[in-house]
Amino acid sequence: QQQVKQSPQSLIVQKGGISIINCAYENTAFDYFPWYQQFPGKGPALLIAIRPDVSEKKEGRFTISFNKSAKQFSLHIMDSQPGDSATYFCAGVSGSRLTFGEGTQLTVNP
Amino acid sequence: ETGVTQSPTHLIKTRGQQVTLRCSSQSGHNTVSWYQQALGQGPQFIFQYYREEENGRGNFPPRFSGLQFPNYSSELNVNALELDDSALYLCASSPGGTGFNEQYFGPGTRLTVT
């Protein structure tokens, strides 16, 4: 059962551009929505997370926008850098269990 | 502070065999979760252990089993391996308790079943 749908599957942006990744969820029991970044050969690492009672959260170049009524949330990476090239996963949390999206492979060209 | 470690890094097994994967949690963490990540997919929750007891299980058959030890390290056991079990197996530890607790992932064990 796919409870978190993520798009696009892959994304290519130029250095300095804005990267946008979208997710939609079905499970209304989710009570936290984190984004993870994964580099090849590494496990996922938490990037930023948001509670469903907040519409936006910003940490540095990374912003989560959350729309509870539409059951959608997105990650914006401002001033994208080549070092941001990685796979990004959105997730929903219910009872400390993470349900991940399918992932977005981001490539930032110099 | 030592992060989450997993062993072995890579493993090749034959269909029908059994495998044990190991995970050492981060210092101070009493909760360990296991995930299966197929190539090109997001990690899927297998189960979680909290203070040596199973605390939730995903949609995986009983041939996937686990243990957590008093020092909070953990093992994942898979019996009767199938080709579809080929994946990266991730272990994540967290401090437990209520609310959202960040899960810290290890680098994973790459299992190949032939």
C-alpha cells in the first residue's frame, strides 16, 4: 500500500536554481512529515521536518510547505548547489514508524 | 559519539538460505527500526524494537524476524531467502519516547540473493 506518493522521480536543475519536490499522502494518522537526504552508499539523513499544524518551515536554504486540506507537502531547495545532488525522500510518521515516498534523484549541474 | 553501525557491508546468499544482519545503535538510543530498501525505491518499514520488545511491524512475512539485546543492539534474521529479498537493509536508532524522534540511519547492508 503506497501511502506517500512523491514526484518527480528525477530532477535536474542548474546551480543557483530552485529545486521543488512534491509529495501527497493518504494516511491521516501521520503526525509528522520529515524529508530525508540520501547520498550513494549512505543511509538517509534527516534534512527538515514539519508538524501538520504548521504551513511552512524554513531552515537555511530548505523550506517545507504543507497543505493539510489537500494532504500535500513539498520541499523547496533555494540556491541549489552541486553538493545538493542526492536522492530525496519525503515521509510520513505514525507511531514512530516512517512511511517513505519513492524518492527523487536530484542532480544540480555546475 | 559513535553513530549507527551495521555489519556486514555486503553479503551474497543463495535462495533458500538464512541470513543474520547486525546493527549497533547510537549511544543513548533504546529504539531500533529496520527498513528494506529495494533498488530505486524508498525504504520500507520491517519492524521496530523498543527496550528489547517488538514495537510495531510492517507488511513483511514471519520469515523476517529480529532481536534486540540489553545493550540495544539488534539483529535482523531472514529465513528461506527469496530472490526478491535482494535489497539494502537499513537500521535506524532513535532515543525513543513520545512524539517525533529523529531516526539515525546506518549505512546499510547490501544483500544479494542468487
